[in-house]
Amino acid sequence: MERICLDCGATIRGRTDKKFCSDQCRNSYNNRINRESNNFIRNVHGLLRKNRRILADLYEEGKLTVHKDALFALGYNFSFFTHVIESSGGQKDHYCFEYGYRETGNDFIELKQNSRYIDYQ
Ligand SMILES: [Zn+2]
């Protein structure tokens, strides 16, 4: 069976477990994979930082109860958060780092701050 290099597509000669035609192709392939993965991490981290900034600004201004639309208007993305802390009452608070919120119904949220160390499983 003919094997082709994962990077350049050239036919590979030699050992049957080789995936690349040369060290150069292996390096270029791995660098590309790392770059794509780093871009993804950077983008997600950017979204989380932006969310955190929005929550932190409102919290520091003392606006502890906010309509979700106000967060949308500021560019908040509800799909991204770092963790969830479940209260003893079963409420799930979504956090972006040390700032978070709890849904209180009617599309309002209550802002939270919690920078205690928590042992996440
Ligand atoms: Zn190659």
C-alpha cells in the first residue's frame, strides 16, 4: 500500500510506520497543529476575559441585579464561562474566573463574586 506524507502528500519510502517523508515535513505539520490549537485557546480566552471584564465592571459599580439584555448589549457571551458553582439550594452560578451570575427569573441575573479557592473535580 502506498503511504503519503501527512504534510506534503509525497509518497513515503522506508519504514511502514512513517507518517512523513522528512523531518522538515514532520516539524511543519506539528507546528501547524500547534498554531491552530493556540489560536483556538487564545480566542476562547479572549471571550472569557471579555465576559469577566463586563461582570467585574458592573459588580464594581454596585449593579448587582441586571437584565440579561444589558449584558448582551455590552457584548456578553453566555456560552462561555469557566465553571459552575452549585449552591446548597441547587442554584447553578456560572462564573468567568472570580465573577459570576445567578439567574433569578424573568431574564434578570444577580451578580456574584467568589475568589475563594474551590477544589474542582
Ligand atoms: Zn512531506
